[in-house]
Amino acid sequence: MLSGNHPPVVVLVRPQMAENIGSTARAMINFGAKELRLVDPKPYDPAIAERLACDGREILRAVRHYPDLKAALADCIFTIATSRRPRRIKLEAIKPHEAVQHLLNLPVSAQTALVFGAEQSGLSNEELFLCDITSTIPVTELGSLNLSQAVVVYLYEWFQGGPGKAWFSDVHSRLATHAEKQRVYDLLGKLLLAGHYKPRQRLPEFMRRVKLLFEERPMSEREQRILLKALRYLENLPRPQSLTGIQAGLTPGLP
């Protein structure tokens, strides 16, 4: 095993076939990944999945189930969404080796996740927005990979990766979890709506861009607390006062 980082968890969202669940477990055991999470899977026959898992049966026996993606990612520090299908929204998707480099740059013990959508429909836009970055495997125009093959590509890239550049240097704080960061983004979105952000239907895409700004490097728990405190201060400002300050070109609380 070349990578010294903690293996990413593999998250399958609404998987439809026992064969793909089993084949995913087989892929994981080959590249050192140990934890499989299923989000709202279609009912499947565990015996079929185990038959395809081969040496990955223990992964299947320890599989964890979640009602939605937000719950499945709550304890993760950094998450990669994978996508193949065309989108109407503007989406900046990077290649697998570039995406995995983000994981390798994190502290060794950081909990990370690779997220894969349903075989037919993939991830929803809302689920893509929950993740930190989006990645796509380049293939020919007529090319198509099944679910477990896509998992192999990302885990291979992680397995081959060497130590990253260790860009987290805040020795006074741990990294913020997905759930902690999401509290910041949820409150920011709420404040933007309260401020009559327009066009309203483009807010998710705007929030996606905001998240990308913050994910240039991982957010620490201390930074998360600072951001959340600032947003809560703005949330509690009386509306006339906040509007007056903005119109006057002033920043509340500063001389």
C-alpha cells in the first residue's frame, strides 16, 4: 500500500443491484478501503452481493446504512462526489487523480469519502452540492463504466498516491467535519434568502461556488467556529440596522 493516509469510506447512494454492491466491496479490499456506506439502497439479496465480493465479504458484513447522504457524510472531513451524466447547472469537475490528491494532502487520520450515485441516475444536484468537490472519469463519447469499475479507478488513484503537501498547519485545532461545515453553509444560505438573493433558483449554484472558495484548503474547526459566530451575529441584527449599515457602506461592529 503506497498511500499512508486513512482509507476513504466508499458511499453508494441508492444502489440498485446486489451485484454492484458486492463488486464494490471486492474493489475496496484490493486497494485497502475498509468501510462501505449505503444510502437508501434498493432492497437487495445479501447472498448475491457476498458471492460477488469474494475476499470483501467482511466489508459487506460491516456495511452501514443511512437514510440520506447528509447523514452518511456527517463525520467526514473532505468528500468527493463522482458524476458522469450531463447537467444543466455549471459544474467544475476534475479528473480522478486531481480529486484524490485533495485526500492525500490531508492529515493521515482525516476521515474522507468517495461518493457514487445510483447506476441509472447518478447523484442529484442537491447531493453534488453537499460534497466538497466533483470529479468525472474521462471516457470516450460512447464510453460507460459500471459502478464498481468507477470505484476501482478512484481507489487505485488513492492507493498509488504518495504523501501530499500537508497543507493543514493549524496545530491549535482539528479539521472541521462535514456536518460542522454544513452548518456554516446552511446559515449563509438562509441569510442570503432572507436578503432576497436573486435569482432565487440559482442560489444552490452560487452556494456551490462559495464552498469551492473555502475548500481551496481544508477548513479547521476553529475557522468554522469563527465563521459561524460571524454569521449568527448577522442573523441576529435587527433588519433596519443591518440594511442601514449596508447602504452606508459600513461593516457592523467595525470602526
